[in-house]
Amino acid sequence: MPPPAIDLKTHLSGLFETALEVVAPEATDTPVVLERPKVAAHGDFACNVAMQLARRLKRNPREIAQRIIDQLPTSPWVARAEIAGAGFINLFLRPEAKRAVVQRIFAEGDAYGRVTVGAGKRVQVEFVSANPTGPLHVGHGRGAAYGASLANLLEAAGFDVAREYYVNDAGRQMDILSVSAWVRYLELFAEAVPFPANGYQGDYVRTRAAEMKAVDGDRFSRPAAAVTEGLPDAPEGDEAAVEARMDALIERAKQLLGPDFDRLTLFVLERQLEGIRDVLGRFGVTFDQWYSERSLYDSGRVARALEVLEANGHLYTQDGARWFRSTAFGDDKDRVVQRENGLFTYFASDIAYHHDKFQRGFDLVVDVWGADHHGYIPRVKAALSAFEIDPERLVVPLIQLVALFQGGEAVKMGKRSGSYVTLEDLMDDVGVDATRYFYLARKCDQHLDFDLDLAKSQSNDNPVYYIQYAHARVSSVLEEWGGDRAMLRASDLAPLDTPAELTLLQRITDYPDTIEFAARDLAPHVIAFYLKDLAADFHSYYNGTRFLVEDEAVRNARLALVLAVQQVLRNGLRLLGVGAPERM
């Protein structure tokens, strides 16, 4: 019979907790932390609980450590315990304890690695949230990969996760997109209106125009002369004049179209969002809610949020504008929330949006922002403080820029001109799996150089190929064997005693701890690194080991081990949104 499936760390922690009931009954609330020693000779796990108790018990930590060792219950998994250094307790496991992880993996399957550190706390992860004024580009893609994988990781750690996309569908940028599409639409009716220099010029704008014509015919058509009459000049290079002409063009569109301007805007918005949803869906990214910025205004939530701040003395009026006294909460200067003309600022809607997030009952809110929004964090946290919401409940991971390289040369990207590389283009070029993994292969706050040639290569230098190949290699071995995989669950694992096998056993044992560490640090890249290390251990084992040997016990034990490794690879790849192919 195979040994029972156990959670080894839980079992070992329980031994210490039992010992503490005798050694320090007044301190049984002391957390038992087990860590892997950096030096293998120091055992399989180390615990510093004796040093934690030294001050409280007013005794030498080594003395406390010896008393704890004397009271540790006998365990079939522990060979011995030793005192090291100032009072560490090092545990040395029996070989069968290390092998027990295989049965645990078989028992838990897809759930192996899940931990309970989240304790069911409600977490909202808001990510991507790109303005719907253009297609998603490669920068948005990194935020999408990070946010989606982080949400998966937090769920695996026991949090109740909600995924949200904040749609910036109000304000001037949306008006600029609407007018850009309208001018392209007028061209389809031979109404030549000079295209604004600061309009959105990508091909997608022409596509929106063609779609408007197909759906609404000439409903939005107006004479070019009526559109351009009296508009201010915008000399090339005069940025202020260019912006003033755009503002005038927006007002002219609203005058000429009347209520139809909102219809046009809604049409463009819905088509843009449809495209964004399609691309993200292909990328394996979905959301529980798409939250409209415009809804904050239509529902009165912006006005009500400011009323709360006003009532608590956190707003004041100066030069006709209303200001939030954010310096009282650590910001470097106060912020305008309502201009002299009565219009709310973007910050006002952000205040209302974040207030609403916590009103919805989230224990923690994670906003995934681009690195260029770094300076925005203090003012949003200041607003939360003004609402008497702990600002530490808002965490903002920053996503650094992405640079694409091909043939050793940087691929140039722009924005409004339309000369940028879209996320869809990148997926078409290198595939979804490589795109997801390469985005996650570096810590999110580090600049990423994305090597297109490497991402497409089928070599061990390509980390995603290397990991997926390990998964496929296991399938190949099992297929060559041709037996019933379920039979391997009952294998005697005693033959697993080589250094390579013990290394693999330790690596897959560490997977739940890796999940916990990565979740606490909001760091999906830790999983990417772990999988690469696991794949390296497996490939080394594969290259130096014969699996289909005549000795049935040895053969089945080795096949059981690699089947467990494959399960861990598959579980980790799923967190990253990367496929686990059976053949390559």
C-alpha cells in the first residue's frame, strides 16, 4: 500500500505546536514558521520558534530549543531534530516523507498547490483599464498578463477574487475619438474636413467610420463648410492652437449633431470595447465586471463622494474652483476636483470610483497601473484616508514599459499616429503562450525587453518552450509505456532514492510554499521562475535516467514521479495562462 497523502508542513507544524503546549503553554500563540535551509547539510526544514520565545520566556534560546526537541511527538516522517546556531531547530526527514508528496499530488490533482493564506478575504484586482480610444498595444498586454495571472494566483492562495476593467468612457479623450471617427465618416460622403493633427489616426478609426455608415447611413453627415466655418487656425507646431481647434471641433460636432453626438459616441465606444473584449478573450483574460466611468456621473456618485469630503471639511474653494485638501494626508500638494466652469476633474471621478470599491465590501483592492502613474498613488491614498479608509488596503503594482526587439534591433512604437504594435499583432507573431510567459518572466516593476526571435524559437533557450517541452516529454514517456496511469497511484515509491529523484521530490514539495510566497508578494513572476527551475530539474533527470526498465517496481516508481511532476507543471502553467501541450 502507498503511504497516505499528507501535507508535510502542516504535519510538522503540528508537531511543534504539540511540543509548545508542554514547553510554553502560555505562548502557544507563537507562530511556527518552517523554512528550507539554504545549505542541504542543515536538514530539510528549519524552525526559529525557540528564538522567538527567548525574550518572552527569559531563557537561552538553545535551552528552549532542546526542550522543544525533547517534547516533539514521534513522527514516522522525521528522522531526527538538531539544534543549530543561536537556537534554530533543524529537522531531517526520512526518505519516505519526501516521497509522500507524490501521493498528495495524486490525491489533490488540479488543486495541488492551493493554500489558505487568503482566508476567503475579498480582493478586487482592477487591471488593463486602457482607454477605449484605440486598440490594445503591447504595453497593455503586459498589464493584462500580470493582472490575470495575479488574480489566478490570489485565488490559488485562498482569496475571493473579483476581476474588473474600468472603462474610461467619459471626458475629452472619448470626445476626441468620436470626432476623429466622425471626420473619417464625413470623408465617406465626400465631405472633406481637414483631419485634426491631434486626432486618432489609426486604421481602426476608419473602420469605425465605415461601420457607422453601414449601420446608420448618412444620419451623421453634415456639410463640410458647416463643420469648419469659424474654427480657429492651428498652425503646425503650435500645440496650444492645435488643442484649441480640437475643442472647437468637438463643440461644433455637438452643435450640429445634437443628441446624435451621444449616439455616435456610444456606437464608437461599444465597437471599441467589443474589439478589446475579443482580443483579451483570445489572450485568456476575462473580467467579472466592466465598470463605466460615465456611470459614476450619471448615478451621481461623483457628486455624492465630494459631498462627503465637503461635510468632513476636506474641500475648500479657491479662485472659483473646488480643491481637495490632500496635503493633510501626505500628498505633496492639494488637488482640484471641480473646475471654475463647474466640470469635475478626472481625479474627482477617481475619488468616487475608489470610494465605491470599498463600499462594495472589498477587503483589499489591487490597482494595476502603468509606471507613469506612480505620482498618482499618493493622491488616491489621500482620498481614501479622508474617507477614513485605511490606505494600506489599496495596493498599486506598477507595470514598467515593454520594448520589442527583433534581430537585435528595437521595434519602434508610437501611439495616436497609429504606428504602434498591437497586442493582437504580438499574439499573431509569437503565439499566446509565449506572449503570456514572456510578459511574466520579469518582475512587473522592471523594464522588459521582449525578444521576438527568442519567443518564437523552439529551443531550450526559450523558457516557455523549455517548460512546455518538459510537460510534453512526460506524456511521451507515458505513451511509450502504454500502461494505465491510474495504476501508478498505488506504486511503491521506495526505489526513488537517487540525488536527481530527491531533488525533484523536494522541488514539487515546495510548490505550495511558492504559491503562498508569490501571492503575499503579488509576484506571478515567482511562479514563472519556479516552473523553469522545475523543468530544468526534470530535463536533467530525464537525460540521465532510463524509465522503462525491466524492474517493475523501479519503473512504476519513476513513472509515478514524473506523472506528479507533470501535474505540478500543468498547475503552474494554468496560473500563468499558458497551455500545457501533450505533444510538441
